[in-house]
Amino acid sequence: FFFYKILIFIRSQTPGGQIDQYWNYLLISVVGNMVTSGETITGIRLVDKTAGARNMQGVRVEVWFDIDQGTEAGKKTIAALKASIEENMAQRLDGNKTPQVPPCQVKSHSGFHK
């Protein structure tokens, strides 16, 4: 198994309604299997860091997935997954897209490689 996660950090200056919108559209797209390579997603969570130290105040969204990043095909699949997540988070209630979503980072989850 290869456990990786896509991290999206949303700063605390982002209005609460916008954070809700990012989360809702991401969650609906994952549960509704509207994400490219969604079958590789093993989990999704929202971590409240608003009371955190170290200048990390905000909300962190994690999308966990199982794709082998060591192959060229795996790298392409991860890039497509990341782009699809960003696309789904950019949705707005009026049907338009949010011009800029928080950046996504791909990280391995050390200790879970087999």
C-alpha cells in the first residue's frame, strides 16, 4: 500500500462561508465519485487549526489516497486527482468558479508504506 495525502491549507482570514463552500463541494464530489481517480481515495478529513500555534492558524483539508507515486503512470494519476480536487473546490453556488482556490500539496504519509 502507498498512502499519500493531498493537503489544502485554508488560512483563518478566509471567510467561514467560503471554507464551508470549499469543504461542501469537495465532500460532495468525493462521495458522489465525481473526482478523477476517485476510486483511489481512502479518506477525507477537515482539521481545525484555528487555535493552533506556530503561525498555522486556519483549516487543513486532507484527501488520502492510494496510488504508487514511484511510477510515471502513478505521477500522472496523482496530477489528475489533484487537478480534479482543485476544480471541484472552485465550484460556487451560482455555477461560476472561484478564481483562486488554496494550493494543494501532495505528501506521503510516512510509516504507511508497504
